[in-house]
Amino acid sequence: MKPLSITPGIAAATDLAPVQDLSPLQVLRLYPPHDQSLATLLASRAATAPQREALAFGDQSITYADLHGQVLRAAAMYAARGIRVGDRLGVMAHNHPSTVVTLLALARLGAVMVPVNPDYKPTEAGYVLGHAQVSGVLCEPACLPVVVAGIADMTPPPWLMLNTAPAAGGTPPAGPAQAGEAMADGEAAALAATLPTFDLALAGFTAAAVAAAAPAATGQAADTCVFIYTSGTTGFPKGVMHSQRNLVLAGEGFVQRMHLQPHDRVMTILPMFHINAIFYSLAGTLAAGATLILMPRFSASTFWADAARHRATEANTIAAVTTILMRRPRGEFVPGHSLRKLYGAPFSAETYEVFARDFGVPTLIEGYGMSEIPGALNNPYAGPHKVGSMGQPSTHPDPAIPLAELAIVDDDGHPMPDGETGELVVRTPMVMQGYYRDAAQTQAAFHDGWFLTGDLAWRDADGYFWFVARKKDIIRKRGENISGAELDRVVESHPDVQQAAAIPVPSPLGEDDILIAVVPRPGATPDAQTIAAWCTKHLAPIKRPRYIVFVDALPQTPTHRVAKFKMRGDRTLVERAVEVGGGAG
């Protein structure tokens, strides 16, 4: 399966002539050198192609010159609000241009963006915002009630800003964050009317004002620029810290992985609180000087129409997305689209066949990464592609820049021969800086300079790696890591529950669905719908179980911990369980 060059029609729609694709290194060398900070990366692209479209969102089109100008104004605006080097700003919203501008503006100041899942409930959002010690929160109107409830106990309270004006009528629209649950609509509307909005705040900083008063770019390549909160085995999310250099290297690595060209149009359907959207789609687009098509969220019914309308050439997916698209009515498909390549994992043989035959997308690239180690592995763009493989260690366009080294080791850290299963460990310059305010977990994540993934895998004779299973109590659902311990704790907080254990079970969409085994308290008789309602009240949709099964006892290890590995091998649990939804997430 050979990659196809972009058709002349696509190139003609941009400011570049329809020439033969450049090598990844040639793409990077189109632009002046930078110092691996986000400010100099953006400036180099804006200087070379100021009128090229950098960002498309709905009917909005933002050129590189426009984007650079907005970043300068936003940096001045946030500096005026007191943001300094090392400060954190929470962002709780679906994909929106203000998130992109904010990340780049904060990086210019040496500050940190903390993206928060907009589906979170107050307890979940409050933990992330409080743990990150944010100075302020930028949120969409629908998330405002949840944010207000989440920061209620923070001292001093963070300042608030809306990323866009509330809907007509003044009431924040109902959305996945379930506005109105934490605050009455009237209260939310009254508060929203008093808050500044991102666009209006930027309008107060004219080009002249920015030139006169904006702080110089103080952010450096080594400065932390983003926290990605990921579930951990302790049940509490961990704030994965990444530097600007990590983000830039990941973007340049993605140019290599997907052979991104300046005329590529990267459709981003994954959320901007996810490592994929930020480190691959956004950073890769900036590195290539290409165009980012930002979709508010994934919509299966309009995916092909959106791809055709925006002339998308590349998109990043997860297994659930490709599976859903294959199962959707073919009447939603739009022939004549420009999409030519997809990045994601895992892809089945059926996925390769259907996307090439039915959808006209010839190039699918599988890869592997984690919040802590973005872009560690991928199938080579030019092949050979081994279906189901995690691929080979990722490389940088410049062979002088090492990107990823991987090994398979036993429980004592000793290398294992090809063909044998052990833990996958990674050494890469893009590795996280650590977990924020968690030195113990940071130390436990490394051994002799190698990051311990907690994933079991093996390597074949050709140097391709193959995933086997997870060692950690982590459930992988729709591209997200979900802590089994967190789910256990939430369900065990129900007054009728004595003990609970969440485990992954195979999902028809790929990856995992969630099964929770429940031991009732003596004398209590909860039913599955009662437990499901409790989960709906306390957990984001992505974390809700699909199956609930009641048991008399849970298997135990010799140290009296729940033996979840035994539960995973018990196929009767699903057969005995009640399906309560929670599969779509």
C-alpha cells in the first residue's frame, strides 16, 4: 500500500504550486531555524508564509500572520491579568481557536496551559484545577457551572473568562458537561453576563498597544508549556508535564511519521485535552507550516461531509472512530473528498481494506504513544506496514536528532530476546518532565533513565513491536486512559456497596469497555440501574460502565488486594452482567 501524492486540485487550493512532495527534512528546511521554543517555531512559519491558512474553524479562516498577531495580543492580555513564568491557566472547552491561541500565548510567557475534559463533573474538574493550582480558567459557557462548582474551595479563587459569548438569551447552552447540574441556569446566566470573553479581551489590545507594552517572549524551549492529566493506578489523575521542546520535537516527528506537506490540511476531531490533538495534529501542522482544521468534536454522521467541505488531506483517529465510520450508513459518505492518510491505532485488516476500497483513503499509519512519551513508535510511512503492529521506533526528519529508543525487559529490567513478551520501556528526548507535585510517582515511572510503560509487548525479528496487554490497572477506552482504581472508589462510595472492581472487557468498537463487579453491603439489595445512575452522577460519560455484575466476593491476591488479573480471565462475568449503556462514551 503505497502513499499517494496530494492531487493537483488540493495543492491549487493553497498558496503552493502542485509540485512533487518534499521529504520531511526538506519541509522543515523551508523555514528559518528556530530554538525549539513555540514562539520561534510560530514566528518562523509566519515569516515564511504569512498569508497561508494556519487554522480553519467553521467559517473562520486564520492565516499564519493572523495567528501570530493573535498570539502576541493574547500574551499581552494574559500578562496584564498577572500570568507570569510558570503560572498555570485551566482551559475547559471543546475544540476552539481560543485554545490554540492560548497555548501559544502562554508558552510565549513561559506559562502553562492545563486543558480539562469538558465532559468532567465538578469533582473531576475540581481535582484537576485544584491540583494544578491554576491562576485562572478559560472555559466555554456550557462548562461554567461545573467550573464554578469545581473551584469553590480554591484559595485564592481563580479568575474566570469565557472562550466565547453565551448563546442568545444569556443562558449557557446545555452540553456534554451538563450545565445546570452544579448551578441553576439563571445563576449561570447572571454570572456569565459579568465575565469577560476571550475575543473582547483581545480586542482591547490593538497592534499599537501590543507593540508598546507586550512583554518580550520569555518562554524557553525547556520551559513547561502544558500539563496533560492522565489517570493513574492510584485513582487520582496525574499531571504529565511537557516542555516546549517536547512539543516541537513531537510535531517535527509527526512530519516524518505522516510525511506532512505545507499544503496538507489536517482535520482535528480528537479533543485538545488529549496528547494526540496537541502533540501530533497541532504541533505537526505548525512544524510543516500546514493548515489545522479544528472541529469542535467528532461527529460520525458529518465526518465525510466535513472532510470534503474543508478539503482535508490528513486526520488522526482512534480505533473507535474508524470502527464507527465503517459501521455507519454509506449514504453519509461523500465521494470526491481529499482525505488521503489517517494516523491512529489499532487498525485491523478490515480497517485497511474498507478505508482503501470504500472510502478512498489509501494510507493508514499505526503508531503508539502515551501522555508521558508521545510518538514513540509507528509503522513506516513508506512501509512495510504490519497490520496490528505498534511499528518501529519513531524517527526525526533530521537523522542527527535521536527520537526514540525502545526495549523489552523482564521484571528485573534485563533485556529480553526477540519473540518473548516483557515490559516495553522507552528512552526519548520527548519524555515528560515528570508528574506535577508527585515526586514519588515520577521516580517510580523510571528505571535507569528508561520510562516504564506498564505495557507488555514483544519485538519481532524485523524490529516491529507488538502490544500484548497492560500490567497496570488502566482501562483504555476511546483513546483515553481510565483508572480502574478511580472507578472502584466512586462505586464503593455508594451506601449499598461493600466493594467494587472495574476491569476492561473487549469492545466491539475496539479497545475496551468497562465492567464493574459489585459486592453489596450485607442486607443491601442494589440493582444494576441504581449503580449505573450513581456512576452517571459522579463520572464523565467516558468513564461510565457498560456492564455491571453482582458477585458474592472478589478474588484476592496473597496480600489481600483484588486480583483483577483473575477477573480479566473470567469470561462468565460479561455473560452474567447487566448491560447498562456506557459503551459509547
